[in-house]
Amino acid sequence: MSQTRSGQPKDSESSGPEGAAEPKEPRSAVRQASDEHATLRLGTSDPLGSAVPAWRTRYEDLGELARGGLSSVRLVFDRVVRRRVAMKVHDRERDPAGLVHFIEEARVTGQLDHPNIIPVHDVQFEDGGVPTRFTMKLVEGETLADVIDRLGPASVSSLELERLLGVFLKVCDAVSFAHSRNVIHCDLKPSNVMVGSHGQVYVTDWGVALRRSPRGYQGEEIERQTLPPYGAGTLTGTPSYMAPEQAWAKSDEIDVRTDVYGLGGILYAIMTLAPPHDGGSSAADLELAKRGYVKPPQHCVADRSLPPGLCRIAMRALSADPSQRFASVEALKMDVEHFLRGGGWFETVRLPAGALVLREGDSPDSAYILVEGQCELFREVYGIKRFMRVLLPGEVFGEISIFGSSTRTASVAASTDITLVRVTREALQRELERTEWLRAFVQALAERFIELDRKVRQLEK
């Protein structure tokens, strides 16, 4: 007889069906319970003990990062976790009544667990038990306002615009998530969007956010609705980006479409480098916001072209009447995504029945795609109108203006009310900037078309 590793007797002659010895127990089976899940530790660290150090001991102040009207953000080093974080500090002397809303900001932000919303780590208390500051993730990067200022007019070049709209879509994701938690930001603007050094995007500063039940909601009220800081009827937000209902301090009318307005303002700033309400002072900005007046983006920028499709999206989001805006952030985001898929540099034109679209003999400046309605193509021969054919939705006409240089060879008039997409040479080049292979393909076809057009014109002479 022999013994197993556990000390039990074992018949050395016992065997399985083929006479093999019974397999030994694995070594792990006899491991002591105390080291069953032992963890190897590299290096050493001082134990914290049972006491957690006070915030004055725990955090080393490394200087101010930013300052607002009633609070500041400081860079601090957390000696416990050994990392740098941002600490937002409330100014009690300047804003003694705002502490409740300052802590509400920490609570609202801390409950919005989303990749594009800066997470809050902890709230710190003074010796008397008053919470006056909270720590949050430190973002290494710059604000979207800084990015726009740095790019200048290049912000609407195709590649840069695509990158900025990628940032914008992440902002939409964050705001849409907040809305799903019944939180309205109420202060969306480029300076409240952080762009990290490696592509991270965060929506910041939820200090005037409102917690609301959805409009028309018939169930129980959400756990705790909030009023604007310092009470109902108080003006909160940034006048240059405010929706009219905010500018009039009508807090009961604020809903998700108020944030849609703020997002429209961010799009507007990307294209024009200016806010939607730009009166030269806060008071003038507020008056423009109350009137809901926004100058069309194309009228703000005279020296460069803007994508008509994106201008249309921004102006719809910035409608003075909330019912005319996008009903949700998701609807706005879908339109921007559609713009990115192509065609946003082309202008949509609507004309009534009988309108002349092209005139024979005129110098060409654009081509058209018929989207809705019908047109007729005709020529004048010895002063007599000669019908050639009907143009139906999906057909292209006037393309010689893109690829050639001769005058119009026929006229086109609207038989019904029509919707057209207007294609200029510059707009087509903008659309093709993002796709090199398609650009090369179209350019080759254009060169051959131009050469053929030149030969035809020589034969006509």
C-alpha cells in the first residue's frame, strides 16, 4: 500500500480498464486555503490605515486652470490615488446663496455616467461640514472654442469640418443621454465642450442644468425637479447662445428643444466663428436672444463659401419658435450625419410652376438635379419655341457648366412646382475633397468632356 499526497491509503495495483495507475491529484488541490488566491504585488506602498486624510492634506494645489463668475477650477494632485485631477471650488464670499446649486451641479454631473460627460470623483467638505468643492477627471486638451479660434476660416474646409462635426456628434450623444435622464443642460456653447489631446470629447459645466419631467408627461413626477439657480424667473445661461424662452426667463417653457437651440449655436459658431447672437455686448446679445433673431450664416461670412446643407440644419435648430426646431437631439444628429454622407455643399432650390430655370444663350454657372416636379426642355428656332422633352425627377441638366465653358444651348422651365439641387463647380470640388479616388475619377471624365466640348464647338464654327 502507498499513500496519496493527502495521506489516504492507495492500492498500488489498482488500475483502470487498461491497467493504468490512478492519476494523481493536481497540485492546486492541496494548496493551502490561505494562499489559494494570492496576488503578487510589485513594489511597496505605505498603507493608508483606517483614517482617510482631510482634503487639505490629501490634495496638493498646483494652480488655477480656469475661472468663472462664481467658481474656479484648480489643478490638484491627489496624494491618495496619486493622480492629477481638477477641483471646482465655489466662491462663498461672492455667491453665498449659490452653494446649494453648486452641489446640485456635482450631483447632476455625477449621476450622468456617459463617456462624453466628465465624471465627478468626490465632494470635499470644510471643517464645519460645508461642501464647497468637488473633484473631477482632468482633461488634457482645449475647449472647442479654442479649436475654432485656432482654425479660423479653415474650420469649414472639408477635412477640418468633418473633424469638428465628429466632435459635435459626440456632444449630441452626451446631451441626448442627459435628456434620457430628464436633465437639460441650458448652457451649451463651444467653451463648455472640452476636446482632449487624443480625441476625447466632454460636455462640461452643468451648473445651470435643470432636472425636469418630459413635456406632456402624465406619470409620477421625477424624483426631484429643479428650478433655475436663485429661483424661478431668474435669467441663467449665456445670452449669445440663449434660446428665446431662456432670454425671457420663462423657466416653465424650457425643455429638450432649448438644448437643441444651444447645439444649433455651436454649429453656427463652427461655420461663422461667431455666436448666433452677436450684438457686441451682453445686453445687446440678450435683446437679440429675446427677439429670436439670428442672421443667416451666409450673411455673416462674405469672403468664403459655407455648406448650404449645414446652414439649413443650424438655422432650423435656431428657430425662435420651439415647435419649428428639431423635436429632439437625436433628430438633429441624424440630419448632421446625413450631411456628412454627402451632398451638404449643394443648395436646395424650390421654384413655382412657370419659373425659368435656364435660359438659352446665358453663361453657365451651375448644374441642377431635379428632385421633385417636372420641367420642360426647349429651344428657340427663329424666335419660335420648339419643345424638346420633359425632364423628370432624378434627371440632371446644365452639367456643361461644370465640365465645359460654352453658353447654354437650351432653356429649361418648370412645368409644376419643383425642387432642385443646385451644383456649382466649387461645391462639387468640396464634396470630392474627402474621397480621393472619386475625385480623380470625376476629374478624368471632366477633362475628356471639356476636350469633346472644345472639338464640337470648333466643328460648329
